[in-house]
Amino acid sequence: IPAVRAVGALFEAAAEGWTRRALVNLAAQPFYANDFDTRVVNYLGYTTSLSGLDAWLEALRELEAKAQASEGQEEGAGSRHRRALPNAVRITRTREALERFAAHVHQADTSRPLTEWVAWLDDLLDDDPLEIEQRIYTVPEHRYGIARLDIAGWNALRGVLREWREALELWGDDDAPLGAAQFHERLQDVLSGDAALWTPTRRGVLVLEGLAAMYRSVDHLFVVGMESGRFPSPPPRSTVLDEADRTALREAGLPLEGATVWEAREQSLFRLLLSGARTSTTLSYVTMDERGELQVPSAFVEAVEDAHEMRREDISPERVITPDYPLFSTPAAGEQAANAAAVEKLRETGAPSPYRGMVEDPSILARLAERFGDDYQWSPTQLEQYAQCPWGWFAARLLRLEKLDDPDQEMDHATRGVVLHDALKRFFDMAAERKGGPVFLMPADTDWVHEFAEVALDDAISAAKAETWVGQEVLLPAKREELKRIPLSYLEWEIELHDKMTRSNRGNAPKMVRTAVKEHEKGFDNVVLERGGVRFRYRGWIDRVEVGCDERVDSAHFVAAVDYKTTRYSTPGAGEAEAWDDDVVLQVPLYAHALRKLMSGSEVARVEYRALKGKGEKAVHRLQLYEVDWKTSSLVEQNDAQEKFERALDAVPRLVLSVRSGQFPVDLAASCSCPSWCHGKDICRAHYEPKGWQR
């Protein structure tokens, strides 16, 4: 029951030591009157490992002072990977809320006898400073029916606590001190009963598990889920012992059950269930599961058919009407159901509508047009995200939904990406100092490349430790060795590529305009792109800027834009060439356009993503706008690549206009698939089969 689980969440948080996960869980509870800002809590929780309310309050005070001191300073200074401080007002509100909350629950951190625990909880719920009971009754439009389960559970909880308290006062306890986790276990045992709810018409069925339904006599028995492999329940498998090992240990005298004992017990349970039916028995199973895979009936169904005459009937999913049973309790519920059906039919047509991502409210449209007007500065990343799935962009950018995993014992994927990017930047900065200019790695550089790469990685890890959680200190050496292989493997690939460009006349490598690394993380803002009568601004950071160094041709004016990704699957369309046709490859073309604006007289030779991890070719979505004819040492403009590049830039204004006009349909590009980390996945009604790498 949600309201009762909310009380349990309080003790779970205390038992965990008030960790980040516990506080976020409490903040998400609709039954607590707190003003915890999950953005503030997550910022601290992903920066350092905190436990205990006092530690959180101290960290919030320090963060509050830091945020207040940074107000008014120019934004954008430093690395783009540095996490922006939360707003000082948000931090203050969260600190004050946590102080009020701690004043009411700080006693949960103290061990005490069971009698005192029950008395404290009973008094806490009686005074209700957290306003749990008040929030149970806070329902929309006085629709109290939706709170019936919570009300029944809340009343039952209060009754159980009063009886428990009276029993302990009457008969006493052993006075052994219990912590929050131990008391929570006792509380769960006491609350393990059922809360009975009747329908308004006093009609319905009991829904029970098999073991709970044993020895019950009913008029009509319905056994559901009788698919093969699910019913009977398969015996549990050991991750250590196979059936032969279990048989040998059982023969040696250990009390281990065999598969035959399990099967006999399942058969006995099924016979007991069938014997409880006075009038009729219905066995049901699905013919296709939620993944579209065919299902066959359990062997138990066949056994019943062999012993009794059974009538088979196929029931289609749309048959949800039971004769003489009301479909809804009030006229409003019927109207709501009819409206929902009309909405679903409209969605199926695929036409733009408010139920398929189109904003129609005039005030919201005006706000969108104002916010994303001519003065708004876009980022290539968010434009590419919108192109791949407008709904995903809407969920992340406008609804501000976040999907955050708990900090693990080791470095998470996002932090790993930041460290690798920073390590490469530091490496090429050191390499440029050694070379005295732009860097074009060759086999002769291999010896010092390994040395510089390790130093750069160590510095990047140290810098990350000051900004975010990088895992347990004891695990860092192993993580360093794992990370070290990634930039080293990438740099070796780059050296091999450059060697092919200069020492061979085979393949595409010699045709590439040779470019050397000049700069990493080049920031820019207020770059203007005007196409098709639409004018907009954008800003961002270019992972890697290269300049021409090809002595075969006049290459000094050439530039190349490169964006790092951890794997090819992080690139649009998972690196498939069709992504260009779907107009979702936008980051690197926009970066290249910005370079032409920033570096007067420059011409784009190449754009591409570089996958740091993975075997084989690491260049993804490479687009060579110019190539070198090595036979004549002349430049050749690639018309197809030029057209593809210009088409990508032409697609961007259409996206900008779509955002300004409030169009956010669930319309995934054909070459893309739903990422597992999508911010709006849990509230998205579309289901797209993931590509192989995400299964």
C-alpha cells in the first residue's frame, strides 16, 4: 500500500545512513511534505559520498556558500565538462527543508528498545509533522475513491501500532536495543497482512497466489498464466551446483531437494487448487507474450484434458466486457473511458495532435516562440537529439526529466567518458608542446606517446575526483588500468592511420587531406546560421580541431572537425550510414560551419566522429569534402559529400521551427533506436525495438 510503503521508506533511509538514493527516494514520495530538490541532492551525491543527516546539512551549507559566491560571475569559464552549480535559491530551500525534516526524524538514528520504537512511531504518526495523512486526502477534484487503499492502509497501520504499543506496555519486552533496520524488519513482519477492500457493488473475485489459495472452497476457480515454463513453477537453479552435483550431495546425506520432489509438490498443489472449485474451473494461458513470441500451454492443461471433458475457447484481447457487470462506477468514468478510446484511435492515425506531441495552448506556444527565438543559443548536441526523437528532447530539455543511477562502487559510464575526453585533451596539449605546433602522430612517436598518455590519464582522473564521484579509492588502480587501454588503443590506431596515409597508395587513406591536431575543446558562441529564411544562433565546444598539414597540396586553409564518442553506438544511428539520409548527423557539420566562421578563409576538409572504444575502424560518419589525387598531387572536390554536408545544415532550420511551433511527436528516426538511458522512457507510449547493441 503506497502510504504504508512511504512510512517504510523512512526507516529504509535511516537504515542506509541517509544516502543519496535514500533522500531522492524520500523526495519522490508524494506523501511527504518536504521541499527536497533532487537536483541539489544529486549534485552533492554524485560529487562525494555522503551519509548521515548532519553530513548532508554541512555539505549543503558549504555548497550554498559556494553558489552564493559564484553568482554574478561570467558563465562558461573552464572546461565544458565541469558540472554547473545548482541555483543558490534551490540550495537554500533544500537545506531549510532538510533541517525541518531532520528535526522530526533524527531519533531514527538512535538504537532503542522495541517498546520505545513503537511508541516513537505511534506518536510521530499521531502528530503527523510530515503531513502524510493530509496528503492522502489531497486528491484531484474530490475523487476520494482513488485514495481508498491508502486510507484503509493508513487506518490499519495506526490500529496495529496502538495494539502493539498496548501489548508491549502490558507484557513488556526484552529491552534489547534495536537499530532502524532491525525495527523496520519487525514492523514489516507485523504489517504483513492484507487490507480488505470491497467494490461499491460488493462483487468481485479474490486474486491470490497458488499457496494462499490452497484449501479454499470457491464457486468458480480461475487459474491464469498456465504457459509452459511458467506453470508449474520451474525449480530454482543454483549458480554453483548443477543437478548432478546436487544428486551426489543428496546421496551423501545433505538435505537437498531434487527435481522430482519439486515436481511432485507442484502437482500436489495443483490438485488441491482444482479440488476447491464447487461449480466450474477455468484454465487460461496466453498464446503470445509481450515480446510477440508464441507460447504453448502447460503440461498440466493437457493432463486435465486427458482426465475431464474441457471446452476450449479463444478470447481476443479486446473482449473485456463481462455480461451484467458494470464497466464503470460513475458517468464521469464512462466519459473518461470514451475519451481515452478516441485519443487512442487518433494516435493510431499518426496525425499531429495534442495526444501525439503537438502543443496547442496559445500561452505555451507563445512561451516556446519567445524562449527559442532569434536570441536563443542552441547547442549542436540538443539539435541532434531533437532530430533523433523530438519526444526524448522534450522530456529532457523542457520537462527536465533525469534518469540517474545510484553511484556505484566504481566509476560510472558518464564519468568515464569525461575522463577519457580530458585525458586526450591533456595528451595532445603535451604533444603540441613537444612538437612545437599541431600534432600529426607517426610511428616514430610511439615511445613517448605511451608515456604521455599515462600521465594525461592520471591527471584527468585526479581532476575528475575534485568534481564528481569516481568510485571507491581502493578500486581506482584497477579502473586506471582498464581506462589506460582505451586511449592507448585509440592512439595506436591513429598512428597506424597516419602511416597508411603517408606510406601507401592503396585504399582511401592516401586520398585524405592530411590534417594535424591543433586544439581540443574549442569553445564558441553566437555563431549564426541562416538557411531558408530562418536565422538562429548556436554555441558549443568542439572536441578536436585539426588544420591542414599536407605538403602534397596547398592545405594551410583546410580544417577538420572531430567529435569523440566512447563507442560507435553513441553516434547517431549507431554509426550506420543511413543516419545521414535521416538528417540526424548534425553535430560535426555544425561544428565545421562554426570553424569556417571562426577561422576566416578556412575551408572544411573533413568531418567525423571518433569512437575511442571498440575494435577495428574508429572513424564514424566520416565525410571527406575534399580528397587528394595522389597521382597528380591535386585537390578534388567531392560533390556528393558536399551535397550531404549542405543537406545536413539545411535540415537544422526545420528543426528550430518545429520546436518554436511546439511539435514534439514520438517519432524516432528510422536509423535510430530508443537508448536505454532515455529520460522519458517510462512515460513514453511508443515501443521501438532496440538495435542489437542495446538488447
